[in-house]
Amino acid sequence: MNINLQKASRIAINALTPNRPHHAQWMITRKCNYHCRGCNVWKEQDQKELTTEEIKRGMDILKKLGIIELVISGGDPLLREDAAEIIDYASKLFVTTVYDNGSMAAKKIDALRNADFVAISIDSLDEAKNDYIKAVPGSWKRAMETVETLHKEGINVSVTPTISQLNLYEILDITNYFTNKGIPVWYCLYSYDASEDKNQLFRIGKSNDEFIIKDNQAMVQLCDSLLEMKKKNRKILMTNELLKILKTLFSEGKRTWNCRALRNFLVIDHLGRIAGCHIHNFAGSIFDLPKIWNSEKFNSLRETYSKCAQCTYLCYIFYSVHGSPFGHLLLAKDQWKNAKLLLEK
Ligand code: SF4
Ligand code: SF4
């Protein structure tokens, strides 16, 4: 069976198997060459990181645990010199998505040919606004060219705007612009460290008033519009369930999901430390994961996380929502789209 077919079957089977973690995000580096205003990673860089061999060993452990999707992020993961080797190894084990701020992917095309999905961050169609958000002149032009190049090269590139008050009214335009070119769009939602945990695993940054969404009604309308558009546009990579949850969050202020950190998903930092999400303290090392996954400590953390309401990171909501048996069916339906994209490749 070829590797994409194997991965497509694993997606379909695992999405229907409850009580297994599906998703891991590995922030393999804190190095970053951008200065985004909504993020502090660039101010607090750390030159220390795991070696290539350690990352490979960690990936073997994740595979055995049942992970099917691995997101490789940072910082900018493509700033690591061994990025190609890491992506190549990951792509044999997982459905692999690589994040890039738009500065590196065009220089690392050969490395990215092995990735299943490459997500490029573009926050606006307005060059000046995008460059303001990234605080790097020329970032918009570079990212737009990168998306075009990757698309032409046959790489499954998607665009991931971070929805904030600064771009809220142009999210539909961004969506139309890229999906009309056949490029899928997935969204992040502006979030910041509201953590009370001083030992937070991976600090992103304190709240920035410019970015916080104040026009809740516009957010509700956006969810409605995307739900409508999704009927005809399969390049919008959001489940209906997730959009409905967001709509309730912004219209009624209600969180209608329980967080399933350390159940359905986990994160790993550049030093190999693991946590349910990047907002809490680390709970162990990836190399001890087989011993501690079913421990009492982890079960107690799962209980704590399930009551936590400290963040609205879309990825974490996505993998929490699709955690119940019914959620697994929705995930299976949604993941089948990913499986098809893999098979088309
Ligand atoms: S948002 Fe990403 S690209 Fe921007 S500074 Fe933070 S880590 Fe770097
Ligand atoms: S809600 Fe979940 S993902 Fe968010 S901070 Fe709490 S435990 Fe982490």
C-alpha cells in the first residue's frame, strides 16, 4: 500500500476509534525571524532545542501512542537546518502539517514536498496591514509569492489568517480570494496568554488591545456566512460544529465544549517537554510518555483541563469538540476530506 493510502486509512480508522489522542503539535524551535505584534516568541527566543535524532525518537513514541496528525510549528520550524530531515521522517508516520510565517517555505520547497499540508500565515489582503501585523516590511509580498509558488509546485498549501479585530471585516474576502484559486483556508483566532501558570510551557504573549475582537456581532455574522459558504466551498477547512460553537461563544458568551487536552491532543515544546496545551506547565518529557500516559497524574490533569476555560485557541477547540463518540463521527466525516486530499495527491 502506498504511504498516502496507508495514511488515509489510518485517518478513517482512528477518527472512529474513541479514547486515543489524534493530534500533536510539536513546536520544534522557538527561533523566529518575524516580530509579530500579537506574539512574544521573537522576544523570548531560546537557542536550545532537541537534536534531530531526539525528535525522531519522540516521533516514534507519538506514533505508538496513536497520534495520526502532527503539526510541526515553532517559532518558524523551517529555520531549523534539519527541517527537511524532520519533515521527511514525520511524513512517513503521520499526516504532517508544517507551519511557516511565509518567509521560509519557498526556500525549502524540496523539504516540503514530503509534507501533507503546508500552512502559510497571511492575515490580510492589504499589504500594509499585513506588514504592520507581522512588523516586517515585505512579509506580505513574500508570503503571497510563497503561496503561489507552493501551489504551482503541487504542494498542498493552505492559508491560515489569524482572525482578530484588525482583519475581522475582511476574513470573507481573504477566504474567497484564496479558495477561488483552489487554495484551502483554515483559521486561527487571536488569543493571548491569560494563564495564571507562571511555568507555562510555551509563552506566546500578553493581550494586545488592537487584536482583541470587540465586535462580537461581526464575529457571529462571520460564522453564519462561513456556514453558508461551506455548503458549496469545500476549501473552507472548518467543521460546521466548530463554527456553531464559535457563534455561541460570541453571541452568548457560552463555552459549549469541554476541553479534551491530554485526551485528544497534546503539545510538545522545543525541549521535548509535553503538556495538554502550551498554556499549562509541562507534565513530563516526551521520552517518558509511554510510562505516564495512563498514570494517575495524567488522569488528574485531564480532569483539571476539562474544567479549564482559559483559552479559545481554535485548534484546541477543534480537537476537543471532536472528542465524543458523536464528535468522532463528525471528525471522521471531516477527516475523510483530508483523506481524499491525500489520495488526490
Ligand atoms: S506569530 Fe509566529 S511568525 Fe510571528 S513572531 Fe510569533 S512565532 Fe514568529
Ligand atoms: S481550555 Fe484547554 S487548551 Fe485552553 S488553556 Fe485550558 S486546558 Fe489549555
